[in-house]
Amino acid sequence: KNITANMFGVGVQLLNQIILVPFYILFWGNELYSDWIVISALTTIFAMSDVGLNNVIQNRFSIKLSEGNYKECNSLLTNNYILVAITLLLTLLGCALFVSVWDITEVMSLHLLTRAQAGFVFIMLIVKVFIGMCSGIENAIYRATHNASISVYMDQIGNLAVAITTLICIIIKVPVTILSVLICIPQLILCFIKHVHSKRYYKYSLSSKYVDLTLFRTILLPSLSFMAFPLGNTIILQGYTLVVNSFFGADSVVLYNTTRTLCNFIKTFIGTLQSAVWPEYSIAYGNKNFCLMRSLHRKILRISVLLSSIIGIGLLLLGPIVFDIWTRGAICFSYSLMSSYVLVLFVESLWTSSSVTLMATNNHTKLGLVYIFSTSIGIFIAFIVAREGMPLWSIVLTLVVSHCIIATYSIKAGLKLTNDSLKKIFV
């Protein structure tokens, strides 16, 4: 059920990431689309890991519900609301200070948006991320009761509504500032629906009596350590985009982003499997069922290696055709750039498959530190390579260095947690 639900999410991402791209290019042009890419890249990375707050609490909620500790389950949900509210307040204050003191158009090397427009869009996209975090709090209930697929369908229907809203706004030429407000509305509606519907599986009402400061402090460190992942993603997404934008220009940003978007969309198929087993890892860990965890880890790692290999070959063979149809000939396919990303895709699939075992059980702190370290090395090398006038594809290859470092740690740690060995994985 989880895999089917996540495959539905792949279809939604097909609309959001693939189908929308030619409309961006045709109706907005490269400069405005480039500005949107640069601003949204900085904000969407927070959504990838919910800044750690939802992930950590959802993991622990599944574990504690398996143990029958309902009191702590109620406290976890309440503390999650508090953590999201506090983080939202601090983030908005920090972002408001940022856009008021610094010229965002200069900092991010924007081409078309004014300072006021860019600042407003930046703030609204941050708000959208945190609305999504609030709507994801009740996902803990669905995950812990083996109903994770229901929350996935709800989330993806919300994403579909955002994609359709975006498409309509692009076609009728709604200003970018208004668009950034309108795409927040589906998330608000979803937040209310989940709060009501989740009561079918677990009775919970937000109340101050469930506030547990001791528990709050316990989950604070693992939640903060999850910040390493959005920070690392910032380096990869925003950092590399800024490097390309600074040394290669707007046209290269669009080429780089469309190639990355295509690879990331295909990578979603692998992520679908990993997301499907995430809640089952948490429940199995709560039940001390390491045999099930070991079996899941082996299967996902094998399938990920196989899929990434097949997908990589497919991207190289069909890439020119896809690009020509997708962008209507507006962007030329680059074999060298795609080949670099295929190699990155393969190495990344190795460590992400093992990282789920650590993230789903809140054993991710060291992984986060390694991730920051590896991505920092990668962006440092990328900057030097770009400054030396090397071609665009060589920038992407620096990501291989980052993923090799983290893959070495992630696979080893995943095998240790599941009491397994590398030799037995592919036997």
C-alpha cells in the first residue's frame, strides 16, 4: 500500500517537476524562471526533511505506540506543534531581517525580480513550507497505525492542487508575488482535513496538559541534528545553483536545473521504495524486530542498485528525445552533463538506501554531521573547478566526491544497526 501511494506521488511530481517546466520557460522566459529556481531552491530544502521536527517525532510516535505508551504519544504531538510554532517564529524573524538588511537580488544574483518582489516571494515560500509542516504532524498517527499510505495520498493531492494552481497562474500570467500566496491555500485546507480525519485512528486533541518539557528536551537534540540534512541540501541545491549562476549565467542555470530536475524525478522511483519502508522500520525497531529490519534493508539496497543502473542507462539513451519534447527544443541536451548526473545518481542511491534505517530510528545524528562535512567538501571543490574555467559537467562530478564520503559511513552504520554484513547483502 505504501509503494502504491508513493507511486501516485510520482505521478504528481511528474506534473509538478516535469510538465510545468516547459510552461515556465515559454510563459516566463529563462530569466524569470531562473530567479524562481534560485529563490525556491533555498526554501524547498526545509520541506525535504521538515527541519527534522516531524521526522523525529513521527519515528518516536511509532515506536512508543508499539510499546503502548499513549501518554508519551499525546505529548509528542503537542510538543511537535510547539516546536513548529517556535521554529516558524524564529525563521520568519531571521528571514525578515535578512531581506531588510541585504539586497536579496544581489545576494542571489537574480536577473528580473525587484528587491521587494524577491523578498516577498522568499517569505511566502517559507510560510508555505511551515504550513506543510503543520499538516504533516498528524502523519505520525497514520504511520504508527500502518496507514501511512493514507497520509501520502492526502499530501500528494495537496501537492497536485499546488501544481494545478501554479499552472493556471502561469498561463493567465498572474504575478509571481500573488502566485506565491495562492499556492499556500491548498496546504492550509489539507492541514484542517488531516486534523479531523486522523481522529479515526487515534483520538487526540491539542491541549496544554500534554506539554512535557522533559520530553521536549529529549527530542530537541535529534530534531536539531536533522537540520544537518536541509543544510546539506542547501549546499547541494542552492550552493551549486549559485555557483553555476555566478560563473556560467542564466542559460546554464536553466540547462543545469532541467537536467537535475529530470534526474531527480527519475530518482523519485527509488525514493518511493525508501519512503515506503520508513514507517515499517520505525515500527519494527519499536518491536525489537531486527530480523525484519535486516530483511527490508537488504531488499531496498539491492533494488536501489538495480534501478539506478537501469535508470541511468535509460536517461542516456532517451535523454535527447525527452529534452526535445519536454522543452520544445528550447534547451539542448548535454550528454556530458547527463552522464555526470547518472554517476551521481548511482552513488547517491547507495547511501540513501542505508540512511533510511538510521533516520527512521532516530540514529541519524552522526549521519547528519557526515553529510554536512561531505557536501561542504563538494561545494568547495566545485567553486575551485568553476573558477578555473572548467566545463559545466565537471561541477556535477564534484558531487560524486560528497556522495562517496557519506556512502562509506551510511552503509557501514546501516549494516551495524541491522546486525548485518555487506557480504550477505548481495548473496
